[in-house]
Amino acid sequence: MEQVKGLLGSYRVLDLTDEKGFLCGKILADLGADVIKIEKPGGDESRKLGPFYRDIPDPEKSLYWFAYNLNKRGITLDIESRDGQQIFKRLVKTADFVIESFTPDYLDGIGLGYTALSKINPRLIMTSITPFGLDGPYKNYKATDIVVMAMGGLLYITGNPDEPPLRISLSQAFLLASAHGAAASMVAHFYRETSGEGQHVDVSAQECVLWEIANAIPLWELNKNILRRAGSYMSGRWTGTKQRLLWKCQDGYVLFYVLGGAFGVKTNKAIVRWMEEKSMVPEYLKNFDWSIFDMANQTQEMQDLIETPIANLFLKYTKEELYSEAQKRGIMLCPVSTSKDILENAQLKSRDFWVEVSHPELSTSITYPGAFAKLSQTPLTFRYRAPLIGEHNLDIYQGELGLSHSKLAILQRAGVI
Amino acid sequence: MDKKVFNGITVVDFGWAIAGPLTLKYLADYGAVVICVESFQRPDLLRTATPYKDEVAEVDRAGYFAYFAANKYSISLNLNKPNGLKIAKKLVSRADVVADSHRPGVMERWKLGYDDLIKIKPDIIMIRNSNQGLTGPAATHPGLGNHINGLAGIVNLIGWPEQEPISLMVAYTDYFVPHFAVTALIGALDYRRKTGKGQLIDVSQFEVGLQLLTPSLVNYSVNKKEEKAKGNASDYAVPHGVYRCKGDDRWCAISVITDAEWQAFRNAIGEPDWLRKPEFRTATDRKKNEEQLNLIIEQWTSQHEAEEVMRILQEVGVAAGVVQNAEDLYKDVQLKERECFWVENHKELGRFSHLGQPSRLSKTPARLYKVAPCLGEHTEYICRDLLGMSEEEYDGYLVEGIFE
């Protein structure tokens, strides 16, 4: 893990977020920024989030913390204390970004809101990640992942039609918001680099979830049609006809759908050929003209007639066999991967996707997902594992701010750092 | 006065469908000129899907395309004709960014791969969104975003315990890959401004998708544990779920984490006797008797409208939210207040809501500069005004069918 400057190598980010914003700073860190995670003395509450290394609940063993604070450095600081605020303001002077995910108005309330900080550093970009944004009637509404997923519209269209709407079991809403937060921060960054002016970026997680619901809004606005959940089927893209997305095979599931139009022809023909080879093709599919097959004219009855023999074909194989055949035959099909499958995936390996990061205090190294993009001139870099509690206090407080040993001792005893 | 962040930046987008164009939505919404290269032979995929205005299936009546295409320009150009390609290359020579979201190989067929582009414009930034990246054994395997729901394992995290998983209906990664991709793209623009160097950005939808599943992947790599679907339950909150409310298919999500919230929840719904039962006293008790608890809570929620459940609980500081469908979202007071949708008259669609940006920048807010383009709407403008083509030259191409 060599020191490469990367796209944001000369910029610093002060990261005040909890799990609602971790990924935002992580993305900026992957791009090379010096991201300093600021925790309250004793460590962030988010360190209690599992899973844990070897299932041992311990603030220094949270895999959730590891995952989304990779590449950051860490200090402890009580930003509610007077001394802490002074130190924070000193850090703000030389910082380029502050990211936070407190409830709206909290930072203003303790004198560290955007207005106050921009006076210290007019170039500062401050990014606030909240469930519903910093203004509007719901700004003070409380929300966890499931509530934001509900309010943003993804929940309603997920699940079986006769059952309650379903969430994704791993919390997603604030990861979406954090990823967008990084993008919007970069927009503000580009503006700053050309104008010299910083600004405040106000991210609504609800609106980030709203980005995920495909054509649901225009479907309502134009046709007064409400997109409804349909289990493992796709609906609402063409006619009322539903297309099966999830198919059972011998050892799991694969993702596949029968698509119309020019885009689906190759896959559909290849599937029929495959069925022919296995003598599994029904009469009506033998000379089927896929070039005029159009989902817009497709009835459910016809769709089912096409899907039934395909389902029988898939049942003969394992997901690995199906994926390998699909690749040979140019069929749009993917396995439903387990974590094990993903860690062993040949494509990811051939692209050197995984990064091994050393955790000396655990006497081990851990495999993490690597770069989210490959840049030919400025590759993303992986420099540090997630910080231990207060790991870089000395580097920052002594090395940079020049606080003496005795001053540090006082601050530590007072619970400021 | 408008402050356009990307004032003067020109993007030529050869891509289609969702992840690619949505990446460039950022640039368009903040003031760049983003040109979608399409043709009537090869319209954007989203122009061929519902909904259509008055259910008339025409490319300019497609709401799915228009919803995401605010602020963009469209040129119709047949790239399979030499003169079509010639114009495309002229566009590249004027561009800062060239984008593509086809299967690797498609751009190369047109001689528009990165190696071709740098001959035309040495400092070009090229961003390529594909399912599995530009290299590796599966690079050219065809697929759409929905397939990545499977490949990245997201489907395995949706469902009820011990039951068959349930697929998302949407191409989930397609809509968030843009957030990641654009951070790299904007960074590359800034890098070029400072160094004069362009570059190639290779974005794999699969690899970006995994960024939202990191804890479960690390859990496997460290503990050999496969994360499983848990219905709507949470390890940290109980009650936690989606509860049926009064009306047809109406639901409210509720999530109670702390004991203080549990107390507030009990008070808010009037402290019925059953809530004082010892089996619900502590979080551990509640977790143990979660199923029973959920059934009883639903007896209360089902007597109220979802909006009322949300209001009652939010008033006492308990996280709760209506499971909003499209109509709810369309009318949502919060989204309205934040001008989340950009509503404007579109000549084919009428009064139409375009999707905005999910954040507000205090000094340079994104806004609607122009409504979504009809196919080829700006062909003449781009050829004549941007590329400086003479009328004669343009008419010649027109007759030749280059713009069809």
C-alpha cells in the first residue's frame, strides 16, 4: 500500500458522521483525500454495529466500522466542550470538507453550523446527510433505514403482492445517501476549485431512495398507474404482462428474463437452441420469430407459455453450469451469488478487485472490496485499515496543531479527546 | 443569476439506458452541455418502455426516458454510416467528456474506443459504464442492471427467513452506480484542469454494487458467515417492521430502538394492557416475542390510516413512515417543499415532472434549464451552431439520411 496522491490527494475531510454518513468519507478517501474520522472520546456508538471479527462484540472489532472507515485516519474529540470546539475550529481552518449526519440544526445549536464554519474558512464545503433534508415539514422526523426506504418508495414495490412490502435486510438508504453525498460534494468541490467559494450541501436520504424506483413516478403521472410489487417478477415496464426475474435451478437461483425487441433476440434464440440440443423445446417455440416478438403486445398467457419450458431447462443445471453456458452462448443470465461465490468470482479476481488490508493488532489481514472505478491516470488507493479509537490523536494534536504533552494530558483527563 | 458549476463543459454521451445517462444527469443538472447521441434506428432503451403519454407508443412520449433526461440535448445520428461517424468524431473533438454504457466492444466497432478518441482529442476523459468492466473473462457477457441484482447477491438479502428469496423489480444498481461514477468523473475533470491530462474511467456495475454490501462480504471473508434475509426484522430494533394500516394495501414502517422510544411508543398508542405484559418489557424480551408483538401492534395500526400512524408516532419521537406508493410520492409535502421534481410543460408530454437532484447546494443549486429532449430535437442546433456546419453541408447530410 504505497502512498499515491490520487485525485483528492491534497485535500482534507473532517468526518463527523455516524453510520448514516460513513460511506461518503470513505469514497472521498478512496479518491485519495486525507479523511479524518472524528469520534467522541471513548469511541463512536457505531462501533457497536455488527458483524464483528470472529463474532466478538468489541468496539475495535466491528466489521461494519472496518468496512466503511477503511482508508480514513481517526481522532477523538468532544465537539460539545469549549476546548473541543476550539480545536475543531482550528482544524476547520485547513480543512476542505466537513461531512456530518447529525439531526438538522444540531451543529448550528452548538455553534458549529455552516454559517459559523464558513466564516473561519470560506472555501469550506460542508455536507449534511439527513433522512429528509435540512428543511421542509418532515425535517425533524426520526428515521431508520426501513422508514426512509418506506418514505422513498422502494419498499412499496418490493415483496410478494399478497404480503407486506419488504426491505433489503442489509440497511441501504443511508449508503445510497452517502454515495450521493460524495457525488454532490464533488460537484461543490469543482465549483470551489474554479470560483474559490465553498458551500453547504444538503442531502436527503429519502430523495436518494426515490432515485431507485425506476419509472414509478411518470407511470403515475402519465397513466395513473401505480407500480406495485410483484414478487420476483418485473411489471410496469411494457404492458400489464409480468416477466419472471428469479428462476430456480439445482443448487439455488439465477436471474434471467425474457426480453422483447431487438435487445432480447440473441438471448431468446440462444435459449431455444439450447432447449433443442436437450430435446426440451416445445413445438410452438421451434420456429418462433423472435424478431417480431414485442413485450408491448405480449399477453400473460403467451409469456407463461414461453417461460415454462425455460424454467424446466434451468432446473436441470446448477447455477455455475448455467452461468458458464450463458457466457458461452451469449445469454443474458447471471447466478444469484452468495458471498462465497462473490469472493471466488473469476471476473473480480482477474480485475484484481479485492484488496488485502493488514490489521496488525489482530495479527491478520482482511479482504475488502476494492476500487469502485478504475482510473487510468489516477487509480484509487488503499492506504490504511479503519482507525482505532484515537489512533491519530498524537499526529494531529501534537504533530499538526502543536499541542504540548501536558496540554494533551489535561484535555484527555477532561474528556475532551 | 445562475451559477453553473459545469459551465463550458461539453459531454458527448453514446450510452443508453440507466447507469450511464444517469451519471451524466449530474453534469447536465449543474450546467454542462450533455449531448445524447441517439438515432431513430437506435433510440435510447428507455424510450421504448412504458409509460407513454396517452399510451401512444412513440419515442418522444416515453415518460421513463424524459423523467431522467432533464437538461440534456439529443442529436440523431446514424453511426453506421461513414458521415454519421464523421460528425460523431467532430463532436468528440469539441468534447471534454465522452461517455458510453454499451457492452465493451460496441464503441470499438465504431472506432470510438478510448485509443481512437485520444487520437482525436488527446486530453479527452472517457467514462465507460458496463455491467462487469472493460477487462476480464466476463467483460463482454451481455446483461442489464437487473442481472446484477443476482450477480452481486442483493437478491439473497431480500425475503422472509427460510423462504425463497425475492428479487427486486428495479435494476437497483443502475440507479446508484451514477453516484460513484460521477465522483470519479468530476475528480478527473478537476485533474485535467490542473494537469492537462485526460484519462479513461472504467466503471463496473458489479464492482460498484458490492460497495453497498461490504459488511456482508467482509463477514464472509473473516467469519465464513453468509448473511441471510431476515424479512423486515432488525438485529437492533424491535418492534421493527411494516404494519398494515386502514385501507387497501396501506402500510406504515415502524422502528423502535431504545427503551425510551419503546416507552414513547406505548404512551402514544394509549398504553393498552397488553403492552405492559412482562414478555415485552425489555428489548431482549421483545425480540424473543417479536412475532406476537408484531401481531398485536398490527391490531392497533390497522385501525388507523398510515399517515395517522406516522404522525402519532413521529410526534413522540418514534421513527415511523408511510410505505409510499407513486401517488403518495407525487403528492408528498416534503418532496414538494424541497422541489424534488422539476415540473414544466413538455411539448409531447404536457405538464411533466422531471426528477431533480437529491441534494441542495446552497450557492449553485441544480435546476431545470430545459425540459427533456425529443429524439433528435437538437440535431440542427448541434450541427450548425456547435459544429459550425454550413446550411448546405447540413442539408446534404439530411438528404443522405444521416440524421434518421
